[in-house]
Amino acid sequence: MQINTTRFGSVSIQPSDVLEFPHGLIGLEPWVRWVVLADRENPGLGWLQSVDRADLALAVVSPRRFVPGYKVRVSARDVEPLGLPEGVNPQVVAPVSSHGGALSINLKAPILIGLETGRGRQVIAKDDHPVQHWLSGPATMRRSA
């Protein structure tokens, strides 16, 4: 199966690679079919690419890569639509945002992916995590004495 993207050009994927987000993503509810693509230049970065909209791709990372010990508490009701087998936990990724040269990840609204079922869901964590956990920022200018 071929999908067209504005960021990666034409990409060949398997139908089994398509993830269904029945409720969409927050703010992107109309688009429910996505695929995770690797970033060629940065192995720690992935792209959640819409299958149905070429210009829609979200950068995602494993939050544990930047916040050791990161855990997310969600209700069973939030995880149930993933249809995961008993005892299987979803893969957790966090959206990355760019703000004038600074990068942040959203730890408050992670994306849960059931790799076994091909379903995903963005949730609001019960934990007191920030919406913007800063990974980088512009260099601070210091005045020399």
C-alpha cells in the first residue's frame, strides 16, 4: 500500500502497519488512520503520519528516553478501547512540539498504542505531568563582566 506524504514523499507501508484511532487525536479527531514512521536522521524520533491526510505528521518520542521513570496513570476505561490482551501494556509515546527553536514533549496527554491490536488512543494522564516538558531552549545570553 502506498501513502503520499508532504514530509516523506510516497511511502510504502503494509496494511497491518496502519493504526486505528477510533476517537482521533486531540484536536485532530476527523483523522483516525495513522502509521508510525522512523526518522532517518534521529533514531529516537518517530513520526505519527496520517494515512488520509498527506500534510499531517506529528513528531513523537518515548517519554522515558527524556524523563527516566516516567509513568502514566490512566483509567481502565481509557485503555479498554485498545483491546489489549490481559497483562499487555500499551506502547506510550509523547507528542513533540517546537516553540521558536525550543522543543517540548507533552507528558500530560500521551498517546497509547496497542501494537498487538493496531489501535491507539490519546489520553489525559491522571498524574501531575506538564503539558510542556522542555527538552531544549534558546541559549541564554550572558553579559561578561
